[in-house]
Amino acid sequence: MKGKDLINTWGKRKKTGVYIAVCMFLIIMVTTTLSTTPSGMTVYVAGDGSGNFNCDGTDDQVEINKALAYIAENPEYTTVYLKGPNTYVISESIFVGSDVILQGDPTAVIKLKDKADWSWNQSLITQTDNAGISNITIKGFEIDGNHDGNAEKKRGAGYYNLIYFTSSKNIQVHDMYMHDSHGDGLKIENSSNIQFYNNVVYKLGHDGLYGIQSQNIEAWNNTITCRTNSGLRVWNSNHVKFHDNTISSFYHWSAGGPGIQIQKSSAIMDDVEVYNNTIHNTYGPGIWLVAYGSYPVAEAQGVHIHHNTLYSTGTNPSIDWVGGIVTSGFNNTLIENNVFDGTYHSAIVLMYPTGYSTDLSPKGTGYTTIVRNNIITNTERRKSESSGTGFGVVNYLPETHSFVLENNCFYDNAAGEYRNATSTSDIYANPLFVNQKENDYHLRSAGGRWNGNTWVKDIRSSPCIDAGYPSSDYSQETEDNGQRINIGRYGNTEEASRSGVMPGYIAWWNQIFSPEWRIFRILLRIFLLFCFKIHI
């Protein structure tokens, strides 16, 4: 080989060696920046130096956003994981793109800094693209809105929402602890396929979940304590299911509105279902349905509210629109198999509130509300302007709205059963709950009732057993079900108290031990004692 060829060969090898060295250097740098990840293709963020991106407690959104940007550029990665225990203090928003899981340990906390002074509608977690994103999951960690550290902003006015998406789809928010904000927990607009579940929501400045002009919204298994507005709310949204949630209010003079709010002003709302919720001690009504303006009646109809427990709702001493369920402007609303215990003002009220900047009255007529198979008991007088309140059901809008009342049970309501309403099939008797003080609303039954673990038998049976609307479905009730639905929360469920068709001597025994036979038992005792003394 000639010298020139040797020089060229050596040069090529040198270039190749430099190329390999550069590649090795880049691999080492990437490995240093992003260490080996598990098979789940997860990028870790930490505060103790153990993450792929590491935070120092100041402007931590910078590192979190770098992690999110990395997986956006590397589709093989799917998840940004916030390691705990650590508080990630943010001074600006966190931006999430499509096909992303933002997850964390329960001890990982995203917290808004003190005196953040953000502009209106800026949120702690939001989207990268204003045109919308899709396939987002946020789960597992805590968001602290730092309400007290940002007292310069007005609560409920659109500041510091915890999570906000618009024009997006396929959103899941679950297993989160969200608390102490000025705004909403999850606010969505013009979006679809929203799932909000297994969250603990505490003392937010607006709604726990607020869906605006959105479709296919489902919220379940959430525990929500309201501070200002609602636990769950939709406005001009359809195909909605709110179920198996527990909602109450933080009791304070500044506390807010209903447990669940269904609101319509323009869009069609004809597929909304609210069921299996426990709503109690709310400042406003337990559930508020309000449709207003001019629209065809068919655009606001068919809301189905069933198998809910509402007690001590409507405690606000400053407003008149309180109660168990307050509704106006919706047609063919079906309210069935609920329990209302100790609600303030009334269990179910047809009215719209006055004094708002927006006129909340519907302009049409012929709105019907069907009330069926409910137990309504211990209604209290309203705290604000209490005179004339305390009825089981009330219609303040008889010229445009009407009730159809079928096979409900009324008992011990402060002012009586009805105001501007009548029924020919309701019953008026003590429903014989298992333990009303402990809010156990199963019905006592000599045939057997569910105690949470097994079936037990009582001496007496509730008059609500087999007393429901004759055409209502009872197929979910176990045998012996009497081939007719029970009135109350557990009618047509697997926990429905059994009929217990009893032999004559058992029925007689039950009657002897009823409160109505107390005097007879006293006289019988005296007689037996007298006979015993004569015998001796």
C-alpha cells in the first residue's frame, strides 16, 4: 500500500472513530439525563435527585414541563410520574399534550406558590394546544390550590382552576386529592368523553367538576366537600351520568350552592341521570335543576334522578331556593326511589330563584315533574323566611309547572305533605328505617333486610315494602319480593328489604309489639302481675 493510501485509510478510520466517540458521548449524556426506565416507559420527576428530571422547590413547573415535552417528542414514552414524598411548587402552568399520563404518588403534591398573581382563566394544569388534545389521564397525586396564600383573588371568579381543558376528548381524572383552590377542580369546555372518579375534592373555590357545552360526562365514587359552588355541575351538556358520589358542604357563612347542579340555557339536555348518590348538609339544595330562557320543551327533558339519599340539605340561612331538589324549566323529570330526610324548606320544590343578574325563569309552559316511590320525612322549615315552609313537596309555579305524585311515603313533615300539589296513591306512615339517626335507610322487615353483611329479620315490617308504583320494575329485588317494588332508596335493588309473607300468629305478634299497642301491653302486664299474686 502506498503512503498516500495509508494516509487516506488512517483518515477514514479516524473520522469513523470520532463518529463512534461522538455517538458514545451522546448516549452517555442521554443516559445521564434520562436514566433507564421500566418497561412502562415512564419518565420520573423527583425532588430528591432520584428522578430523570429533578426539582428544587422553586419554579418546579419548569422540570415537569421538560419531562412532558420529552415524552411528546419520544412517543415510546407515555407517562410522567411525580415521585413523593415531595411538594412541587409551581409559579406557572403545567402543560399536558395528547396521549399522556400524568401520574404521581399520593404523597406527591403540586402546589401553587404564594401570591402567584395569575391572570384570569390561567390554570395549574392545562393543555399544550388551544385547538384541543386527546387521550389524557391525570391520576394518583395531590393538587393544593393554596387558597390562603393567594387571597388577593376573588373566589369563584375564574382564577386558579386546578385543571382546565377545552375542545378536547377522552379525559380521565381519577384517584386525586384536590383541595383549597379559588376555582374549579376539573373545568372542561366543548369537550367529550370525560371521566372523573375516585377523587377526594375539598373546599374548592368553585365546582369540583364543571362541564360546559360538553358531551358524555361521567363522575362516580367521588367524595366532595363544597366550599363555594357545586360538587358536580354541567351547563348545556348532554349524556351525563353522576352516580355513587358522596357530596356535602363545608359549613361557613361563605359556603356555596347545591351538591349537584344541572343547568341549561341553550343546548339540548335530554339524557342526564343522577343516581346512587349520598348528598347531605349542603348549603344550597341537594340537587338543582334550572333551565331558563326561550326554548322548545323537548330540549330540556327526561332527567332521571333515582336511588339517591338526601338529608339535611339546604342549610343556607340567607337564600330561599333551598331544599332536597329544586327544579324549574325541565319537563318529564322523573324523581323516583329516593330518600329525603330532614331537608330544609321542602324535599322537592318547583321554583326558580330571583335576585340574580340573569333571569333564571323559563319562558314556556307545561313542565311536568313525576315524583314516584320516594320517602319524604322530617322536612324542616327553611332558615331564611321560614314562614309557610316545611312541606314535603311545594309548587311555587302552578301556572307553568305541575307535579305527578305516585306512591310516595310521607311522614312527620313540619308543615304537612303538599303545597299546590295532590296525590291519590301516596301513603302517610312511619317508614320504619333501620337507624335513621345513623342514616341507615334500609327498611325494617320481618322477612329479612340487609345489614351490610347478611340478612337479618325484624319484629316489624315497614309499610313501604311492596307499596311502590304498580308498574315499576322490581326485578332486582331478591325473593321474597312480593312481585312489587318497595318505596325508598333500596327499591328494585339487591338490598331491598324482603316481603316476608308471615303466618297469622307472627303478624299478630308484630302487632302486639307495635307502638300503637303500648297501652294494651301495660294493661296486660298489670293483669298478669295481679294473677300471679293471687296464685301465690
